[in-house]
Amino acid sequence: MYYFDNAATSWPKPNSVIAEAANCILKYGSNPNRGGYSMAREAGHIVLVCRKRLCAFFNTSDPFEYIFTHNTTEALNFAIKGVLKPGMHAVATSLEHNSVLRPLFALKSNSVEVDIVNADSKGIINPSHIAASLKHNTQLLIISHASNVVGTIQPIEEIIHIAHKNGTLVLIDAAQSAGAVGIDISKLGADMVAMPGHKGLYGLQGTGVLYIKNGTPVSTIIEGGTGSESKLLAQPDIMPDKFEAGTQNTPGIAALSEALDFLSSKNVRRVFEHENSLASHFYSELKKIDNIRLYGSDDMSKRCGIVTLNIGNADPGTIESILDKKYNIAVRSGFHCAPLAHKSIGTYDTGAVRFSFGYYNDEKQVEYAIRAVREIASNF
């Protein structure tokens, strides 16, 4: 399989990540800190190690600012619904995934006001448009660091600065940037960051992380057992227990910890350069092919490893099927759970075909994909 769907889930996984998940299941796969016996203590230790590695990876100091979730969608829901109350105003962008849009529009029925700032046709947000959208009661700005449709990396520092001047909290959706683009949370000053374990961080599916800066006013939306203060009928108010009700995915967290160690050893900047180099070459070669429409900025240095295209008037699903069945190439077609992003780039009526590159892709695979697209384009 020639796998170019890393924006959905990175594949394959490092051998050490798979091995650590298996090691956890075999040796200490109990509930972390939910007992005084050795397995529970070991599970709790490995969860703490992962929090500390997240601190080192994203340049923060408090490991208890990181909340483990089952995916980015859950993390975003925790943040959005935990912050926004009736009478508040929220701003998001047209680049957002449905994991942001659907919670926001669900809250509109509960008297939360929502405005959407449109990206341009290249998938870029103008910070001045963010500034113009903010109001006195704007409590939360949600923005994707990098678009999952065209890979454009947003001017996130400038946007955070604008929001904070207005007294607005900022939630970054780092689904495409965590692990793929260097993120210094302390430097950015973000209030909350949601990210998956299974994409650019090279962990397993079923893992996500929500960073919540100390002091950020976030209410719980799920309550339950935490293993702490069990006599209380109210959810404990201590971090991270406040947001981690129920049994955690200990094997997934153990694997994520190993994945963070793996990425740190490879250097995130070099990983970005590798993926970006492959995407840049793919993009530049496809520009030479008649009948190909490419989307997003021509400046690939400001994009993560995503290239989105259409071939003539062909249905994107048909192109995906041909790539799969004839060429053994895995890509993602359709609307990528981001309909407003497709409206911004002009593909709302059709969708598009997305190639997304990862650490384990190489030049030979990319050349093969170029030949496949060229052959398909010649028939449409």
C-alpha cells in the first residue's frame, strides 16, 4: 500500500510505539492509580511520564495542564462547551473541522452567538478579519493551526495576540500541526490546544490531548470516577482529574509517550522538512500536468504536507477509487469533514482529492504517485 492519508491517521507507526502498547497490555495494563498495587502504580507512573514528555515537547512546565482524551473531537468539545455559556460570543474560521463547527452550531440553540471568519481562496486567514469580528463579549476564538483540507499554516502568533488584546480566550485546533509543525505553547501563549495522538504525533488511534493553561475558566461536561477524592459526590476540582472521568486508554497513553520520545529523537523540524519536501515536489510536478486543479497557497513552506487536487470534471470519489484499485494508493476524497473550507477554496460542489504525506513516505513513493496521477489525468 502506498499510503498518503496521514492527515487522517499516520501510518505505519514506529515499531517502538507498537511494542510499548503491547508491553503495557502484557505487564501493567491496569487502571492507572486506581489501586495501591504495583501494576496500578506502574500504569500511573507511565501516564505521568507521558504528561512530562508533553511538557518537554511543547515547552510548558506543568504536566497537569495536559488532559488525556480519546481524540481531538472530544478535546475540542471539552474546551468549547466547557467555556461557552448563554450570552457569550464565539469566533471561528471557515477552515474549521466539523469537530469545531458542530459543537458551536449546537450551542447556537443555547443562546451562544457564533461568527465565522472566512479564509481566502488559498485557505489563509487574514488577522485583520479576526480583529474585526471580535466583540466586547467574545469569550472564545477557535482556530485551526493548519488546514486539514489544504495544509495552510495560519499566522497563529499574530492572531492570538489580537484575541488576547480583546480579552478573548484562544483554543487552537492542532490536529494537523502537532508533531508535524513545531509548536511552542509557552511562546504562543495559547489558552487551550487540542490535538490527536494518532496523526503527527505517531501514537495510536483512540488518544487525544487537551492542553488547558492554568487559570483558564473551563467547566466540566463529563463527570465520573477519577480515583481521587472518591467520597465527594461532586467532580474533583483538581487538575487533571477534573477532566479525566472514567478509565483512561493506558496502552494508548503509553504508546503516545513512546511516540513523543521517537519524534524528539528525530527532531520535529527535520520531520517537517522531510514531509514538506515531498509535498513540494509532488505539488510542483502536478502543476506541469494538464487537466489538474490544485488548491491552497503556492508557497509550500507555509503549508504542512498536504496537497489537494481535482482532475478535470471527474468525481473525486472516482479518482480515489481508481488510485486504490489500480495503483494501490490510499488517499482521502470528499469534503474532509470541513465543508466551509471547501466553500472558501471553491470546491463546495464537488469536494476534492487529498494527498497527505508523513514521515514514512519517501521519494520513490511520491514519484509513483505522480506517475499515477499523470496517467489518470490523461484519461479525463
